[in-house]
Amino acid sequence: MAYPAWFYLPAAVVYGVLFIAPTFASFYFSLTRWSLFDQEFIGFGNFVQFFQEPALVTGLTNTLIYGPITSVAKVVLGLLLALLLTSQIQGRGWLRSVVFFPVLVSTIGVGIMFQALMDPRDGAINRMLGVVGINGPGWLTNPDLALYSVALVDVWKGVGLATVIYIAGLVSIPREYIEAAAVDGASAWQRFWHVTVPLVRPATNTVIILSLIGGLRTFDLIWAMTRGGPGFTSDVIASVIYKQYQAGFYGLSTAGNVVLFVIVSAIVVPLAWWLNRRQVEY
Amino acid sequence: MTLRPTTGHRLLAVAALTPLVVLAGCGGDSDPEGAGSGEEVTEEVDVSFLVSNSESEVQTAEALAEAFNEEHPNITVTIETRPGGSEGDNIVKTRLATGDMTDIFLYNSGSLLQALNPEQTLTPLGDQEFAGRLDDAFVQSASSGDNLYGVPWRTAMGGGILYHIPTYEELGLEIPLTWEEFMENNRVIAEETDKAPVIQTYEETWTSQLFVLADFHNVLAEEPDFAEQYTANEAKYATSDAAIRGFEHLEQVHEEGLQNEDFASAGYADGVRMVATGEGVHYPMITQAIGEITANHPEQANDVGFFAQPGDDPDSNGLTVWSPHAVYLPQSTEGADRDAALMFMDFVASPAGCEAQTEALGQPSGPFAVEGCTLPDDVPQAVKDMQIYFDEGRTSPALEFLSPVKGPALEQITVEVGSGIRSAEDGAALYDEDVRKQAQQLGLEGW
């Protein structure tokens, strides 16, 4: 039995007012010089300006470094942790909660905590390195290192979610395949590479897509830890946009968001299609 | 770019949000005396007042509200706080645009005021009686078009170098009148002591801008019409020999290794501590830091002196000055609230108001912009040092009070130049690029 079409109305109104309308309004405002008090239509001026933004090249490069490395690290570490946590080890349930725990903590809280831990002189990390005679680097103040330090914390915080997705993927693989391979004389490595990895691919795809989207539009952790600094050296696109918004360039930052939307879609949509096509069906 | 400390004393902010005790007292039939500029207000009125959450700002606002309430028991001023820095700018702009602003609010004068569209959002005050009591330089920086929009908050500030007097005495150093002499002093300090010659605190990025901003007196000495040309898109930092000097100073100090070792991770409070205790000898800063020194290091308050940032020519040595912030009245405040707010503003711009502010702060950090307000006799050494420049007329306003053009990214650029990530030339050129956006947003001619 089909419900009458007007049953959709309440949901459509909510969706329209809260999602569709702002989205189209932002497309419009991205074409204006907008000070909140008044706006002036300037065509594609904001987009031209945005692409001339000196910090944009750094931001774009950093985004394209940050997204993939955090994504790959989460895939590899998540899979390894999941293998460990699905094997017969002691305290498995407890360890699973420990690995997942950082996911539950507020990102800003994590950022501020690691900012303190990574302080070059008084931070716990460099103090510990000092005990064994290593002169620790300025994790967040060295321009060559700052972005990677933040990425490291991002992985620490996000790997728990990847692990949980992988655990679900691993336990759904029927034991028979692995036992059959073992009977055929496959080594542990061969069983892992030729049986487990292909069969866990749906989980891998989910982890890649989720972490890549998260990495490409990352903002909160970077802002809490370095504010894009020192200087502009750890700026990503989202922090460049946020700074424009803070400076009161509302039209310009809206244009930046449209660009970010396009970039994320341009990377993620084809990737999702490609990953799903390669999914193996046994 | 503008200097705004963003001390995040959250607890204090929460405490400040707690409404002040309402001294209902004699209530509606009171007949407050004093020079109210609007209509006299006799009913119970509550005036909300938005300030930033920095400790000293909240303290001052509370002291003013209390002193005012004693004179006008029917009017209660309630303090609200907002974050400092760009985050706070955003809140002010958004609340003004939506007509949701408090009855009065505190904000920068100069170029940041222009970004608020005062003609459309604020009430002009030029016809008020208190307008006649204000210092001309302040009136200029709190005006847009021909209209005055604010009354001065606290005092004017100087931008220059705070220095540790005992170290100077120990090494027999002289106050430098040129940049070369300044660098010579730095080299002597580096050789003879293990103190940091120049303190830099890039954890709080706004503190990195001083060498550039406080050099403006020297820029004007060489190019008197720099500000006008700058506004008209004709003069640039990168191509003006005088203006690029500030960026070069910053670069030179880093290249010669004269900064404190932890310059990248130290913050404003560290810098203040270092110059007060003599861990470092020179701290380029605005004089509001004197208030922090007297509050947090009272024993060392007279160990810290102050001199203007030296330029090339000893004869034109002088100080770059920041106008006081101001209290503004948005157009959305009407009726009795508006009249009560005007009475409060009249009080802020009066000798009694100055006194209340001085009491709250411990020490003023520069001269007041209100006629009849005087500094107490026992000001700390650094304030006396600064007063000399005012008395001798050797001052110039900072660029942000002469031109509405300023870029939002100067503090990141100066961090890069001061950390050796970017060259001085490159930094100056990047800043020229950065200001273009602001000029276009303001709709200035020639951009």
C-alpha cells in the first residue's frame, strides 16, 4: 500500500529549510562581497580572490598530505589492531574499550592535551625523551614537523573507529575459508594476504572513505593545536577559510567553502565508485 | 593589524557573567544628580555592557559599573563578556548586524571601528556634552565620516621596547636612539650575560607584530604622507624603504640569534615575566603590559623601563601611540535604555570615571584622553619613561589610526619572518597582498 505523497511534507519542509535553503543561499553569497550589513554582487570575484590567496597553496598542499597519510595510517593500524583484538588474547574486551576510548573524547580536549604534552621544553614527551638522552624536537613549533605531529594525534584519536569497523569485518569472514587455505598448505602470511585482506575489503572501503573525508575537511584538531602555525605552515583549507571568516570576509569564506565542497566531492565520489567496483564477491 | 591580547581566564569570565548586585535603594523616586547628557532617567533601568574576557578589562568594567551605580542607584550596569581576538570581532559584528547587541559595548577604535559600518550600526555622539571633553587625537580615531561614535576607555598606549633596568645598569648600557645602537646593546648582552637580549613570544601570535607596528613613527619621519598613499593603494610595505624596515628588524634579530630560546612556544605572560625578572632584557610590546607587570610582579614593577623603538635617525626618535579603545552605543539601544547608557558613557568620560578605572587597574599605562583626568604621582618607571615622549610631543599615531586599511594575517606573517621561515622582503610583499582583501571589503577607491 502506498502512502499519500503529502506524508513526505513534514520531512521535506525540515530538510528544505535546514539544508537546501542554506546551501543555495551560500552559493549565492559566495558571489557577493558580504559584510553581514550589506552585500554587493561581484560575480566570481571571490573565487578569483580565493585562488590568489597566498596561504591557499600551503593549505591545499597540506590538506592533500594530511588527508591521505591519516587515512592510510588508520587503515594499516586499524587492521593490525583488529587482527590482534579478534585473536585469542587475554583481556580482549578491556583492550577493545581502551583502543576505542580516544574516539569518545572531545577533539578540542585532545588537541589541548597534546599541545601540553608536546611543549618543546616542559612537555611530557620531550621530558621523557630527555631522560634517555634524546633532545626532543619542537613538535608543534618546528615548521617542518607541526603538520605531521597533528596528523599523528589525529591517527591516535581516530584509529579506534577504524579498528571497530575492521573487527566487525573480520568476524563476519567465515572460518571455513581460512581453515581450507590452511589445509591447502597456505602460510599464515598467505592466509592473511590472499584470504583475509580481500574478504575484509568492504570494511577497508568504509574506513578509507570515512577517514579521507574527515582528513580532507579536518579543522578542529589543527585549530586546537597550532591554529595553522607556526605562521601558515600547518594551515589546511578549512583553517584558511575559517581565518577569512574571522576577518569578516564572509563572501570570500563562503566561496572557499564551495571550493572545499567541490574538492572533497571530486576526490571522494570517484574514489568511492572505484573502490566499490573492485569489491570482490565470493 | 591590531593588538589584542586574548588572555583566556575562563573562570573569571564566568564570574563576570554573574549579574552585579542590584542596589535597588531608593528606586523610582530618586533624582540622580550629575551631568546626564540624555534625558534624566528616573525609573529602574538595566544597562548591559559587552567587554572582552581579559582579566583587566572585566575588572575595569566592574569598577566603573559599581562607581556609577553609587551615583545613580536606579541604573544597574550588567557586564557581559565575549572572547578576545578575531573570535570576539566576529561576535561583535554578528550581534550588531542582527540588532542583538548589548546596550553598550567596548571595542577598538581606528581601523577596526571602520569595519563595523558605524554609520549604519552606531549612534553618533558628537552633539553630546561630553564630546567636548575628549582629546582631539582620540576623537579622530573614534570617528567615521564626520561623526564621533565612542567615549575613551582607559588610556592611550605606546608601542616600543620594555627593558630590564638592572641589567642596563650592570652593563653600563645607554638607552639606544638608533636601531644600530639597539643592536649593539643586544650583542653586548648576548656576550656578557646568559640573558635573552630580545624576548619574543610566538605562542600568542599577536605579540609578534610589535617590531613592525611600533616602527611607524620612524616610517612617518621619513615618509610623512605614507598613510594617505597607503590608503590610496599607492604606497606599499614591500616597496617603501622606510616601511619595510620593521620586517627587516624582525629578520635581523632572528638571524643573529638574539631571541630567547623558547621564542616559538613562549606566551605573553612568559614574556612579561622574563622582562620583569631579567631572564630577558628587551621585550617589544605595547605599554598595557605595564599593568600586567604591576599586577603579577609587583616587586619588580620599577625594574622595568620603556623606550620608543629606535629608527635610523636619532633626531627624529619618537613613540608610536595607540588610541584608547572606546565604548560605543549601538542604534538598536532605544528609549530609557539609551538615556541610561548615555549617562553611563558621560560618567566614563569624566574625571570620576578615570579615577574609577585607575583604581581598578592599579596603574594607568599612559595618558587619559579626557580633559581633567590626571595620572597619579606614583606611576611605575615605565609609564614615566613613556610620558616624556608625550610631554615633548615626540609621538605619532599607529598606522591603524590613520588608515582604515589593515590585513588580518600580519601576525602570522611576522611569526614567519621572526622564525626564519620567510624573508623580510617576502613577508612585506605577502602583507601587501593581505591588506587588499580588507580594502576591497571596505569598498575603498583605487583597489
